[in-house]
Amino acid sequence: MLIRSTRWNILPKTLTLLAAAVAMLLPFTLHAQKIAITHCQGTCPGYSSGLAATRANVVVHNLYAAGLNGDTGMADWVAYRLTKEAIGVASLLPRFWQPDELVRLSGLEELAEAEALGFSLSEISSGNNPYGGFNEQLADVEERARLAPMTSFAQTPYWRELNNLSNMVSMPTPLRRGPWLQLEQTLNQIVSEENSLGVISGPLYLIDQPLSIAINNANLNPAAYFKVVVAESGIAAFVFTQDISQAARFCEHQADLEQIELMSSLDLFPESNPVPSARLLSELGCS
């Protein structure tokens, strides 16, 4: 009887301790996904596909946050915030691609070594590991861009983060030096009037093969690129196709947010419903 009595006296105490532990952990468990990120204007973009969301990785740096594709390791989106204090001259800053130390995806180190040897993204063969080896030369080594631009953060001590592979995308030179650069420069010019601007940018791909087929070299080259600018008055959205002329004006390539989210399979603003801003378009010169 004594043993039985002791056992039942200990059990309530044990249950009480377990309940207390669960009570302490429960708020963190329930709210683990409710993380506000300044780069994302609150909650970062979400994936329409549950499988894609499970496989994706999100990295948050001082200057930007990025959602990395679970299959390719490349950015599906990059979000950052522009301030006038961060803008500077970037012409003399080193631009050598480097692995992202916050995520150790298979093959990223090899991709950095490939960059040092002068290979381009389209020269890297795929398979189960999209960075597994090299193929014949197919593209110019300059056809890469930073989704979060160097000039917008040249005044900060963290500019080296922009050389991370998680900030890189394959992009044709005419677009990179044309309307894409024009838009970046215009945003830098007007940010002082808006105090700060948010930007979410990324690649868009065309699905023209069954999902069971392994990713090939062509799939690493986006068909288009999006950039959504966020101000207090609302948003302005743009989509640029990969074959765009360098002389094209970015204002001619406005797009609807719904269209971008459909093409990217992303929910760019999970907890808000931003509206187009005529004021922002006017400041951009797109009246």
C-alpha cells in the first residue's frame, strides 16, 4: 500500500511539471511562423504549394531576406528596404560571388568556385544536384545580377552580403543594363522623398515540361523578372521579359500584383492587401 500510495502521490507532481513545460512551449509552437521581417514589410512571401514551402529555405541578412528554391538553391524572391542613408557609390566595391554562410545547400560552394573560374549559370549542368558539374559554354559570364542592388547599400558596412549566391539571378545583359538598372536608379533617387521604400524582386519561369523531368540548364535561366515596389501610399509592380531591349523604359512594363503572384506561385503579401499607388507611379515618372 505504501508503494502504491507513493506512486500516485508522485504522478500528479510529474503531470504538473509536464503541463507547465507544455504551457511554456506552446506559445512558441503556435506562433513560430508569425515572424515580422523588416525587409518583407512584415510577413515574408509564402508559397502557394505546400510542397514548395516545405522544401524552400528562407535566409535573413542585415540587408535582405531571400526565399531559396528547394530544388535549385537559387532565389525565388529577395526582399529589401531602401533608405537614403544606405545609398552610395558602388563602382569600386569588389563583386565576387560567395556562398551564403546562413544556408549550406549542396553544391553552393562548387558554384562559387565555378564563378571564380568564369563559368556562367547556364554552363552548370543539373540532375539531382543542379550544381553538380559543368557543360559547354552557353552564356556570357556577365549575365548575372544582384536582386538587391549594390548601389542601394554601398554606404553600409554590410555591402558584402550582396555578393551572396542567395542574392544572385541569371539575367541577360540588355535587361540588366537597361530598364532593370533604370528602375533601380530611379528608386534610389526618390527614396529620400518617401523616407524608405520596400522592394520584393525575383525570377519568373515558364513550366513547359512535366514536373517529373529533372531540371536542366535552360530552367536555370528565367523567362522574366518581377519587381514590386512598396511605399506608404501603395505599390507599383513591374515585369520584364528576358528578351527585352536595353533601350526599353521600365514604365512600359507595369504589371498587376495578382498576375505576378500567379506566375510565381507566391503570395507576396500574406497578411496585407496592398493597392496600386498613383502617387508612387508619378514619382517613378510613370504617370
